[in-house]
Amino acid sequence: MKGDDLLKEIARSTGLPENLVQLELKRILDKAGKPSGEVSVDDLRIVLVDYLQDILLKAKKTSFS
């Protein structure tokens, strides 16, 4: 599975509003320079790891401020 079909499946699997999850995934991919129509599971995994690391760093900074 690849591209928009992959994003739809991921969004559906979260149990969250699918349209919002798809929009957020596409935003994250755009920011990383990855076209959502061609993204693979491995591409998505790498991009999401970077995204989560950024979120954790921001949370850490705000909790120690």
C-alpha cells in the first residue's frame, strides 16, 4: 500500500476524525518535502519519527520553562 491509500488506511485506523488525520499527515509530509501521493510506509515512518521528536522536544522545553 502506498500514497493516498496508505494515508486513508492510517487515518481510518486511528479512530480519530479521518479527514483531520489525513490533513495533518499531508501537512507533515509537505513540510518534510515528501509528496503524499507517493509516500511509502517507510517514508511515513521516518517522517513521523522526526515529527514526534520535535513535539517531545517542544514539550520538554515548555515544561522546564
